[in-house]
Amino acid sequence: VVRDGKAWSMSFSRGNVKSKLKSRKSTKTRKGTTVKFKPDQEIFGDHCFSASIIWNLIRNKAYLFKGVKIRWRCDKEILLSNKNKQIPQSDTLFFPEGLSDYLQDCLGEDKGTPRSLFLGDAELANSKGRVEWAIAWDFEQDPSIRSFCNTIATPQGGTHEAGIRTALLKGIRSYGELVSNKRAQQITAEDILSGAVVILSLFIKNPEFQGQTKERLT
């Protein structure tokens, strides 16, 4: 841990202190925490890390934290054991536009169909958090929603997905009323999300999930 011009370090092995807390001088510009770990073979056996799982995980983090840089390095032997040639040995993940970059990556190359991206973010009431979204209506793609809470993927959705469905429906119906289109009240959330590719990211204090796997936000 680097702070106030000093670097503090300590190490442990199987729950016991291996080297006691010590400090040394550090540059004033450095700060932050570094954690290094090695799985114990007696506990985990002779297993190997999955480079593809970790790569996809940190790639999502880089998208969800707009502007953050993540430096990736992977041992060549691990890449060979995973037999995945698409994972680079070293790379810097940096997406300055965040969810917009994520959405463009999901959509792939533009095949000539005009795309209108609906991007936005909003602070929650009483400073409880923040929500970001990126949506495109592209009927060449299968409709999908990728949602996250505090960068944790929620493949089974939850209250944040229900919230964006309700908000989109309310907005479209209100616009229909504004332009005196009476049929707008017949529109459903399914109509609006047909052909939509949605990225939804929620940051909230003390979230509650269904089950230990945190796949659904409640």
C-alpha cells in the first residue's frame, strides 16, 4: 500500500503472517494498493487459470469504468494451456467513452444501416448512486440486455432492468401524448425493446442480490 510518501508491505501464507509489516520511502506521485497472490496447490489442486474468463472480466471492468486503464499481462504457458489464440499476451485496455465503446463493440461493424445511439447517465435520488445506459436499435442484431451492478454482471436481470423498461415505456407514451398520438398508449415495453441492444450499468450503495452468485439484483 503506497500512501503519504511511504510504501507499506506485508505477506501471508495459509492464514499466517509470513513477513511482518514493513515500510520504505516511495515517490510522492505514487499511490494505491497492489495485491499479488498464488493459489495453493494443496487447496486448489493442479488447476490452471482460465485466461479467457479473466480477460473478459477485466475487459468489462474497463468498459464500465470510463477512462480507466487496465494493463494486462499473461504468462505464455497459461495462454498455451487455454488454447485460446484470441487472448493477447500483453495489452492495455482503455475505453474513454465507456458504455458507448462497449455498445459499438457489441454491434460490430456498421453494415450501412443507420444507427442512433441513446446514451445517458443520471444520479440517483439522495446521493444513493448513479446509473448509466447505452442503447441502439439495430434490427440486424438479436435484441439483448447486458446489465451490471457495481460492475458485477447480472445475467438474470432484476430491478434495474425493470426500471429501464418502465422508464423507456413511460417516456415514449408521454411523447405520444405530447404529439396527440392516441395509439401511443397501446405501446408495450416489448415493442420498444424489440431490436434493441441495451447496456445498463448501475452503481449503488449496499445492493441486494438474489442468491450467492449475484446474478439477479433485487
